[in-house]
Amino acid sequence: MPILPLSSAQRSSLRAQAHDLAPVVMIGDAGLTEGVMKEAEHALSAHQLIKIRVFADEKEVRADYMNQLCEQLGASPVQMIGKLLVIYRPESAAPKKKTFAQSMQQDQDGFKGQAPRRVTVMKAPANPAHRPRAKQMTIKGNERVTSGGIVKRGKKITVSSKKKMG
């Protein structure tokens, strides 16, 4: 994969974002092994911007590691300070796998008239010093839960006689 080009403004912004990051991948004496490449791939797909710590003393070796990582992973080199490498790869255009919460949200919002289902609602207490409590509720097919945790029934849609005729 080719190295992605970055403008100087993008690189500056990414350096600022990477300032607070901790290194998530370490390259030891064995160098760029298959396990290091897999871990870097996993970290890039999760975070897009990562720091890598290299324990090699020679600057040329560290620069070579950065070039190899960027070429094989399709990433962009952002910064190399001492033994820290910062690389960036934008999120891929491929659709991500939905999380369980996202699939449940679609099930609740996307389909009307479902059978009774159990939902967890966070109820805000009357006293703001207390914690919100989770409450399990059974929702029927024609009901919905508002953002405040109140159950409301769906309104019956009235259709005029002219529309019924056609």
C-alpha cells in the first residue's frame, strides 16, 4: 500500500492530537516482527492515530521502521521524535461492524408494532445529588419511551374517507 500524503496543516493538527497519547505499540530487539505488524494494524484500525515506541538506538533504523510500517499498513508518517514514532491512517470507507447497542437501537426505532420487549431506562432522580437509576420496563408494540424515560402510546392515525376510497 502506498504512503498517504499529508499537508503541513494536517500534519501539525495530528501532532497536536498525538501530544497526549501514550505509545500503544513497542518495537523491541527483534525488530518489525509479524506480531508487531498485526498489533500496529489493530491499533490503527481502532484509533487512526497511534504512537509507537522503538527501543533501537540508531536513528536510521527507527526511520526505516517508520517507512516500513507506513508502506505495509497504508499509513502516513506524522512525526518522529527520539524513539517515538507517530503514524496516522484515516478510517476506512468500509462499513464497520455494528455494536450490540447500535443493533438494539435500530431494532427499537426501526420497527413498529413489535411484540412486548424489555428495555432499560435511566431515570433521573428528583434530587440532583442522587445518581440516576436503571429501571427495566416492558414496552408494548404501540408504545415508545421518551428521552425522559416516560412511556407514551402511539397515536392512532385517522384517515379521511376520501383517502380510503382511493
